[in-house]
Amino acid sequence: MYGLIGKMRVVPGQRDALISILIEGVSGMPGCLSYIVAQDPTDPDAIWVTEVWDSQESHQASLSLPSVQQAISRGKPLIAGFGERFETKPIGGHGLAAPGNAA
Amino acid sequence: MYGLIGKMRVVPGQRDALISILIEGVSGMPGCLSYIVAQDPTDPDAIWVTEVWDSQESHQASLSLPSVQQAISRGKPLIAGFGERFETKPIGGHGLAAPGNAA
């Protein structure tokens, strides 16, 4: 599996809008086992995205999906920058839902 | 929701053992929506744990569960230290499975 942990800095006042865009765009991405968008409680202009994919290839391929392309173009103007970014190799746990699952 | 992103440094050679202990201990924790254990691909002695709970109280309560207490006592000798630690406020996404779900 392939994982990403990343912090995004958001244009002030646009955090809720960016979070909605990101969450709307995540459904039905082949190979996506987890994609969670969170507020940073210590910074009103920052969010965290944690992702798990069945492979790095699936993640890479998702970037060309129309829904993701649309989210990127809608979200880009709201992104002020990027903070910490860690790649991981998830081994297991709870909450790794295949795309089709309702979870 | 309440989230945690944390890095653990592991006693050299014990990463697989610690990962197994952590993954074994995660099933059926009330309020746990996601608990994923991953290797750090850049450091053979480090792991990342990303968690999402329905509340901080659920997370706190989980620490007294027998299964978690057991995992902590088995895992403690294998933990060499802690790295980055970020608290988050998850808003939504994919892969947030209520404990009962098979995911």
C-alpha cells in the first residue's frame, strides 16, 4: 500500500471551501482505501490530508480522473502553500475501505 | 471528530513486531473510525500511526481497554521514542469506518 500525510496552507477564510472541494472529489477513486481531510486545530488556515492507496500507481492515476482534475482546478486558487509532507507504506489497521464500500 | 498523526521510533529490528502488536490491538475500539499503521519508507526504525475517532473522549477511553492496555505493555519495550505528533480535527473523506464495519 502507499500512503501520504500532508499539510496544506489555505488562503485565509477559504478553509471550509477547500475542505468541501477535497471531500467532494474523493468518492469512487479506484484504489483509494482512505482519504481523510482534517482541520489543523492550531492553525485556522491549515488542513491535513491523510491518504492510503492500494498502490502508488493508483494514486498517480487518480490525478488524471476528471473528478480529481476538477477538484484541483477548483481548489488551486484556495491553496496558499504546502507544509509537512510524508510518504508512508501502510501495513494495516482499521478503516481501510475499498472504494465501493459505503464507509 | 478527533484525529492524531504520529511518528514512533522503534528499537532497531523490532518494527514488524511493533506493527503487528498495534494492528492486532485496534479491532473493536468504540468510536475508532480509522487507525492505520504504516512504515516510514525513509527510516527502517520508524512507523506512522494515523487515527480518527468520533471524539477525543473515545480516544481517551480506548487507552483503558484491556486490549489496548495489553498492546501498550507488549509494545512499550519496542518503542525507542516519538517523533512528529499532530492533533487534527477530521471533517470527512473516505475510509471512516464505524468499528462494527468489516473494513
